[in-house]
Amino acid sequence: MKKIILSAAILAVAGLTSVKASEIKNPVMISVHQDSTTKTPVELKDLPEPVQKTLQSDAVKEWTPTVAFLVTNADKSTYYQVDVKKETETGSLKIDKDGKVIQ
């Protein structure tokens, strides 16, 4: 019994002395960049009249609109993102509230 207690004491002392934790001397800075752009779904029938006219113009008439979103940027600027499809091709148009296509 004496040997067991002595062995346990030696292991406990060895365990305490072998830990070499140290403080962090140079703190690590973590920065997170958050994108504050929001996309709100919009029904195609609820798009403003200038946007609907642009979608019916000759330049994009052969493309079929599938989904539309109102995109609001961090600087409060807005535009409509309209996803379009033509046979097997898909694309996306950015149109401002006045009906101008944005690049």
C-alpha cells in the first residue's frame, strides 16, 4: 500500500512539473468583413413599369425572366437582379429602377 501511495505522489508531482503553458505575448487580431448586401425576392409581376419595359425590349425579348430580386447595397443603392433563361442558357440582368441595364 505504501508503494502505491508513493507511486501516485510521484506521478502527481511529475504531472504538475511537466506542464509548460505560456502566455500569448503577441495577441492575434481577427477581422471579419461582413457583406451588407441584401437580396429580397420580388414577383415578376410586381416589378416597376420601367423594368418590365426593359425586359420586353428587343435586346432581351428572346430571354425569359425566371426570378427577380431587389438588391440593396451597403451604400443604400438599389437595383433589380432578374435571372433569365433562353433554351439551355441562363443569365442575369441588373436593371436599375429607371429601367437602365447596369453592367
